[in-house]
Amino acid sequence: MKPQSLPPTSYIWYTILDKFYKMDRVTDLASKKAAVIFTKSSCCMCHSIKALFYELGASPAIHEVDHDPDMEWALRRLGCNPAIPAVFIGGKYVGSARDVISLHVDGSLKQKLIEARAIWFGGNDGVWSLTCWGRRSSIKVVKGVWASVEGF
């Protein structure tokens, strides 16, 4: 029986570097939008977390990792356990489905989304703030009518 040959050293280094590139890619994707969710299409908890974010008024960036096992490996290496769903708010890892649901139950998920400017919020003074294409803007509403718009 003939022994199997090992892959060339350059291939091994390429594989290692590619995995670390995926870790950089995860952190880059997580910081590009206020709310980011890494999911799989076959994961029912992923669907529930996405629905929760939409219900709260957020429009998170969704990254499917179905066909990219190295991306899932990178999420685990970054401390996401379980790796899917992995939720990032404001560029920081918040947790998996269990962590997000706990935050929602105690009321701090919505506050985190507001602080990250992922959802609209309004104060008692009638000034509503929003983020549109990365630019912060304010809308003043007086008796249900827009009185002024700043930042556009």
C-alpha cells in the first residue's frame, strides 16, 4: 500500500491564512451596519431572531453562512458559541439566540438597538432621531406634523 502524499506547504499556509482572513471578514461585516446577524437558512432560531429584530423596527444585515463552513469556524474562533445565529449590535458581539431573547425579555435589547442607531426612537420633546445611510438626522414633530428636519 502506497502512503498518501501530503499537500504542499504552500497549500497548508493558504488554508490557514484563508481561515484567518474569514475572521477579519466577520469583524469587518459586523462593524459595517448597526445590527448584523449571521444565520443559516435551515435554522429555526435564526428565523425567530430575524423576526424579532424586524418587529422591533430594525433592519439588520443578514449574512447566510450555509455554503461557507470557514465562516462558521471563524465565528466560533471569535467566541460565538453556538456559532449560529451570531448577533452583533454596534459592531460588538451580543450573543446567540438565547442571549438575544434574554436581552429582549429584560428590555435591554431595544435600548442597545437605539444606542447603535439601528432603530428610530422618539423622546417626549417630539424629536425623533434616525440613521439613514450612516448619517444621523433629527425630525421634529409638532402636533403630528413635521416641523423641521436636520442632518439630511
